[in-house]
Amino acid sequence: MLSLAGFLFVGPSSGEVPTVEIAPGVNMPSINVGTWSYGNGQPSDPSIGVPPWIEAGGTGLDCAWDYFNQAKVAAAVESTGKPRESLFITTKVPGIGDALQKMKVDLQQLNTSYADLTLLHMPSKNPATNAAQWKSLEQALAMKLTRSIGISNFNSAQIEELMKTATVTPAVNQCDMGVANHDDATIKYCQAKNITYEAWGAMKGCNFTDPTIGNIAKSRNVSVAQVCLRYVIDRGCVLAVGTGNDAATAKAYAVEDMGIFDFALTSAEMALLNAL
């Protein structure tokens, strides 16, 4: 077992993905497949990305109400024959509107009676709106519609404001993070408060021509992508990453992603990457 920044990563053993306990009895995979399938960045069509992800040993699925494709996620899961209880499903509700109602729609779309983690997708500029939305998620948690609740794209000041009225501490804060793109103050704050920090966009800042990353990859006999993803893990964080929309490469990407638990970066290598 490897302990990083106060979080306990269990595994890997027998090819299993290490997990982090984000709330009492709730163990989240340290790597999850993204299912955002439109726009720029790292689109990942669930009908293409989910089956090979599960085949490669992945159990974490990162979804959202406003990805507008959760029915495709449910169909992709059903096609694998994988039982619901063996998967960890994250979904998200918008920062405005009726969060509890959106949570119920999420479950209908995903064809499940519960989510493992539900995130408030984006903070409002109005703290009162955030407080009301969070109260709705606390209600969803009490109703057992979700096993844990968290936030997304909140900075430390916004979390401080949220906690003035919250009765449940967010289990996770999912933010844009990767090599050359990290909000160190918020990462430090979350880890001090025992809020698991999750990266989205970890590959966005992964420079495949950067000699520093390339040299580390070569010395470890791993890919540049694996170095970039491992960087997130060795910062004591978890991550969601897409596998793309190309059926010809999605399986290989999934297997590559699972390979980041076969090595760890040294403190010297981390210092080099932090400096980028």
C-alpha cells in the first residue's frame, strides 16, 4: 500500500486499479474514464470508450447531466454485462436549477438507482446559490440517491464560503489539473481538509515534445502520456481521463492508462515536472 498526501491508495493487486476512500466506506478508483463526447479537449464517446475501459480493468466512469449522453453510458455498460455494483459511477449536476431533480434525472439516464459520487459541476458567482445547491445534494445523500457528494471547479475561497452553511464536507473537488497547469493553493487546501482532489484535463497540458517529460518517460520505459497521468497520482490526487472517439485506439489508450500504476515518479522528477 502506498500513502500519498494523506490519502490511502490500496493496490494495485491482480491488475486492480488502486482506490481512495473519499467518504466513509466509499472507495473511488484513482483513475476514471471521462465520457464527455463533444467540443475541444479530450472528448470520449462512451459507446466507444466505456467497453474497452471496463475490459482493461477500469471500473470508474465519469459522467454528467450536462454531457447529454448518459443514456449512451448506460447502454455501453449494459453491453459489457458488468454488474452495477462492480462499477464506480460519478455524475454531476449543474450549478443552477433544481439540483435534486437533476440528480433524479441523472439516475434515470444512467439506468441506476444510485450514483457513487455526485458533484456540483460549477460554482455560481452567488454564494447563496451554491449553498442552496449543496443543500439539495445533502438531501440526495440522505435519500441514498448517491453514496457521496462533492464539487467541481471550486477554488479554496469558494469552498470556505460553501462550508459556512454545509453540514457535509465535499468528498471530492474535481478541477482542471495536469503538468504545467495546477492550482497548488487549492490542492493544498483540499488535502488539508481531507477533500480528495480530482484532475480533469490531465492530458491537456501534456506536452509530447517537451524534453523534460520525454527524458523521464524514456528513463522509465513508459510513454509521455503515462508520465503526465502519473504526475497527478503522485501529487496525491485522482483523475478522470478520456480515451477519445476512435474505436481503433480506445482500447490501447485504456490499457496504457492502466499502466500508470507500475511505476512511481521520484521527488526529483516531480520537482522537474512541477517547475514546468
